[in-house]
Amino acid sequence: MSKEIENNQGEPVLPLSERKIILFYRIAFVITLIAIVFLALASSSQLTFIPDFSDKIKHFIAFLVLTFLADKSFVEGRYIMVKVLGLFTFGLLIEWAQSFTSYRYTEWNDVVADVVGIGCYWVSIFIFNAQNKRLKKPPEA
């Protein structure tokens, strides 16, 4: 990110261009949350436009994307666990809500796939940052 500026209270403020990018990610995050709730609670007869492949892969991809959007939407690095726990809770709530439908059912392996998607994102970021730091390190004399 670029250099932060300060407001008249001395608090850091992101430049307008970065705030617009964050707003874009937040809108995409909310739209994705709404879409996932719809897809999770709709009957399979309503979802003929969705390719038919493993439900666990769909959960994995959905939560990988949600984690990416959450990370880009809320850039404060110290809140990683809040993001992880929030998405995990969202996955639990989806499974709980499905138990109230006659055409869906709770499957705890879906929550495992959600957690794997969340974890894969953070492991990827950790590896990317470590590799980036290693590449930026000046050569030793």
C-alpha cells in the first residue's frame, strides 16, 4: 500500500484510491456472502445452472474466495483471527440453516471443506509473504 496520510487527530487515513479499492472488495464480499447463502439454501432443482461436481469442492472454492475477499476488505493485519472465526461461524450458520429446509441437510464434512478453503488461503499468503521477504532481502556481503 502507499504512504498513509494522517487526519487532524493524527490517525492514519488511506488515500482515496486505496479506499475505493477496499470499498470494491467490501461490496464484492457482501455480494458473495449473499450469493452463497442463496446457493446453500436453494433446492437443487433451482440450481440447474451450477455445474454438477463435488459439493465439498464447491465449499472449498466458496470459502477460499470468501477468505480472499475478507482479507482484502478488512486490511488491518491484526484481525486475522476475527476474519477466520467469522468465516468459520458463517459456515456453521449455513449448515444450521440447511437443517431447517426439507431439501437440504446438515453435513459436517461441508464445514471441514470450508475450513480447508480458509486454511489454504492463509497458508498461501504465509508462503507468498515469506518468499517475497526472502527475495527482497539484500545479498549478504
